[in-house]
Amino acid sequence: MEKNPKRYATFPPEVASVAAARRFVGDTLRNWGVDEVDDAMLLTSELVTNAIVHAGTEVEVVCEALGGQVRVEVHDRHQARRIPVPGDQVSGRGLLFPETLAISWGVTYGQGDKQVWFTVPGVSGEKPAPPPPSYEEMVTAPRPSRPTVDELAHRTAQTAQDALGADCVYVLLTEDDADLVLKATSGVRPEGTALEMGLEGATVGGRGVYADLGGSPYNLPALQAAGIRSLVTAPFVIDGRGIGLIIAAARDAAHFNESDVERLQQVADRQAPSLERARLMELERARRGWLGFLAEASSLLAGTLDQQMTMALVSQLIVPRLATWCALFTVRDSGTALPAYAWHADETMVADLRTLLDLLPPAPPPAEPGPWEGFGAAPSEGMPPTAHRVAGDVAHVFPLLARGRSIGMLVVGGPRGARFNRDMLELTEDLAGRAALAIDNARLYEEQSDMSRALQRSLLPPEIPVIPGLDVSVVYEPAGESGEVGGDFYDVFSVGSRWRFAIGDVCGTGPEAASVTGLARQALRILGRENYSIPEVLERLNALILDEGSRARFLTLLHGEVEPREDGSARVTYATAGHPPPLFLTPAGTVTGDDESDLMLGAFPEAEFSVQTVTLGPGHLLLGFTDGVTERRNGDRLLGDDGGLERILAGCAGLGAGAVAARVSRAVRAFSTEPSHDDMAMIVLRIEE
């Protein structure tokens, strides 16, 4: 047999897995040289069948050679589900086979799984002593890992069963909330968890012999149902403080006497220090892990300002690490909390969970954490036929408090019989506080973004007018995530039989820039319709901006007028105030434009503005743009360097205004993969042919 042999295999929860697990155990034991494998294969079939039928989860089978025996373990992922026991099965043989065919067997319960194990004879004969390890092996050999609390509890149960000749032994330990939790068994396992065994009111510290269960202060009806008649108890005590209880039980009445009490107490006293030390070490490791978990949670929650994404992250952090399902409620204007997001570890149950939550009557969120009985208020009508899978779950609620006010509540739940110990509840409460702040931040950001978008829309014309003989197209792309109002704007409006256009760029972003944008856009329209010339409009707008005093922002502006002519051409008059001059494109692909611009608005009261006039024939177009186009950066290069925009525009000859705007926009975005830090606006005016 190979050195320290151990083999693992995992099987899905389906009928075919029983035969596959049986073959795996048989082949493994034969490879190890075990002669009699039929009993092990039969026992494996029974245990895997029980796990699939009663737990319904993925099953792991472990084979391990231990001295002259082979130990086979069957793990499932649902510790709250029962396993059939002798005298209490509704079909099949339950666990009678392990009692009959195995050398020993038992059940061990972990935090999130359960294992049923048995041992059978292994390879017969004495093994030769292994050679002493070399110096290199001694130096490089890994340090032996310390046994866990569950492993120590299991060994304690086996030791006590052997010492007292008991049919079964139960090791129960206290957790931080002083509740007894069943950690390990050796022999018959009763139905239900420790709480269902009637241990809620038991005082840890008692010892004695009970010839009949009717005289036990622990009143264990589950043991009576399994045929147990007598028992003996002894406490685990450290420094005068009870940390748990060990119970040895038998199917015979008066099976134990006072000497059994002493033997059981010796086992308890010998194992108590190791159990407590292992418990404290595991608790310390868990708490260190919780600190890392909270740090990771904080980092993830800080990475998004989307409210729905934040709630989804909270649910995924909680499920399945802390609970089986999670629901988030948010407070609406009425002051009541309504369901906003829900998630379940079993995705097939998410729909039922959400239906039940939607049926709950609106109610204000609680002020303090505590047990949650919300599903009891759900009406019976309208409930899905499978709602019972969720409706009977155990749940706890935590208020979501941010900036001194309630924004909702967090509810976590698990199947009937699940336990939420104090550490888990405290961790969830801490996470709820971080989640509340993240959700509130996302909510405030979304409100601010909505207001910014609404304000930005109000600063742009509702639509571009249809102008006979003129093809017009505009582009506006704010920088970043639209969290602030941009400083770029455009407008096209009629002035009698002529049409005026404008494209401008206010220095900066935010409310101050928006105030200047709104002032400029309205002033352009009012002054233009009062028949002021373009230079006069710019002079008066310059004075209006300067009158704003400290609130004033610099404004660059291209403002012009298009006057269609009977021959199909158009006369264009324009002025530039610190703004990039427009570019003109002929049908042949020739691009022209000025190099000079007058002073920007809002800088000098004595600024004067001159106009340029150009006649555009059919097929000619004008491109006005802001510096977000030409100053698009890629490394140390700008798109406008060396006539970059002119080359792009030259390739647009023969295209309509919309096609030109789209092609230039694509070229600007393709120039750099980095996000733009400046708004981009363009206006294209093309004389139709």
C-alpha cells in the first residue's frame, strides 16, 4: 500500500452517482490490496443514497487507510438535514448496515457540511517499520497541522464510546452566545439539530446517571424516539466554567452506574483543555478572516456608485458566506420599507423569495437588529405553491442607517433549524452599516447625476430646426460619467429669414459654468431676434458676463449667421471670440479655415469683435467645434496637431452633414483609448445640392 494513502471523489446529486461512488470505493480499496471490499461497497451505496435523498447536495466520498483499517467518509453540504436512524426510518434500511457491517461508524458536523463515516478491515498483517527520515526530510517536512474542534470532538466521542461501551455518544460545546451546539457523534444520531433536541434550557455543568430518560433534566425526546433508554452525562469544565457537555447513551435501561460517571468525567477532563484551546484558536482565525472579509467588502462597495449594483454586491457578499438568502428593503417617500433586491443561494428559489417579499404589507424598518417574522404577515392568496420552501425559514433583520437616518433594512435568512450565532450576527450588523453608507452614496450620486442631466438638457436646444436648403447636424458628448454639467453648448435658431448658429465652451464645469451657459444661450436668442448684428451681440454678451462679477466664467464662442440665396448658395457671416475658427470643406475635398480669433468673452470690457464673410455653394459645408475635438490627447500628441482634424474632414467630401458628424466623432474617439477629460461639441452646416 502506498504511503499515507487517501483518495477523494465528488459526485452530483443524481441517482447515477450511487453506482459511480460504489465503483470508486471498490477500485480504490482493491488498488490498496484490500481483499474484502463488498461490505465497504454496500455501505457506500447506502450512505451516498441517504445523502442524495435527504440532503440533495453534491456528495464527496473520501477513502483513507488508517493502520489496519480503511475509513470511508461520505460528505454532503447540508448539515441541517436529518439522516435516517435505526428505528426511525420511513423507507429503506436507514443506517442499520453500518451498525451491522462496520467496525465503527459515526457522524461529524462541520460549519457547512456533514460527514457520515465507517471503518472496515484493511490489509491484514504487520507492516515493516518505515526507515528513519533523513536530515533533509526532517528539515523540509511540513509541520503537522493541529486538529480542529470538530476532529477533537469526534475523537472524544469515540474514546468515550469505547470506554463506556455506550451505543452512542454526543459531544456538545457552547458557543459565544452560550447555546449548546452538537459538534460530533459516535453511534446513533437523533433527528434534528441540538436546539431541536431540547437543550435550550439545559445548564452546562451537570453530571450524573439517568436510568430512564424521563428523569433527565435535559428531556431529550429525540433520543427517546431513537430507542435510547438510559444515559450518563459529564461536563467539560475549564477554570470552573462549563464549556460543553458529553452524553453517553444506551438502548438498555439502567445500563450505566456511578463508575461510568467517573470514567466519562475523566474523558471530559482530559479533553476539555484541548477542545477549548482549539476553539479559541479557530475563533481567532475566524475573526482575523472576518476583518479581511470586511476590508474586502468595503473595497468592493466603494468601487461602484450604481445603486442596483451595490445591492447586488451586498447580497453576494452575504450569500452563502453568512446566510442562505438575503433581501434588501429601501425606504420610500411614505416612510415604509419596500423590497428592492433579493438573492438566494439556490437560484431556483429566488422567484419564490421575491414573490413572498412583494406580498408583504409596507411597514417602517425596525430601529434595532433582531429576529424577523416578516413572512408571517404575507397573505395566503397569491403565494406560489412552492413558497413553503422559503416561508418557514429562520431570519434576522438589520436596520440600514446612513448619516443618522434610516434608508431601509437588510434581512438574512436560512432554512428551518439554521443557527445564526452571535459572531455571525455581529459581522452581519457591521456589514449592514457599511452597506447602508454605500447604498446611500450610490443613491445620492444617482440623484445628482439625474439633476445634472436634466440641467444639461435644459441648456441645449430641444431639437434642431429643419432649414430649407440646409443640412444641419450636431454632436454633443460630455466628458466622464456625466456627473457634472458640461461647459460646451450649441444652438441653431431663426432670425427672420436668416438662421443663426452658435457653438461655445464655458471655462470649467458644474453649476457656475451652467449659469454662464444658460445666460449665453438665452442672450444670443433674445439679442438676435432684436436684430442686433453679430458683433453687437458679442459685445453685449461680454458685458453681461462681466456683470456677473466673481461668478463670471470665461466663454469662447463661435457665432454666425446663414442667409440662403435664390441661386442655391448661402452667405455665411461669423465671428470668433477666443474660439477655434470654423473649417470649410468643398465637394472636391479641399479644407480651408482661419487661424486667428478675437478675445474670449468675460475677460476684457473693451473687447471688440470683427466678422468674416464667406459664400458657400451647393455641397460645401461648415464645421464648428470645441477644443474637446482638437485637444483629444494620445500620449504627447493632440488630434489637432499638424492639421489632424483637417485631414479627417478632407476624407468626408461628398457626405451629408450627419455622416460627417458621425465620421469625425468616431475618429476623435479612436484617436485615444483613454477617457476624455473635456466635453466635445460639433455643428455641421452643409448646403444642399
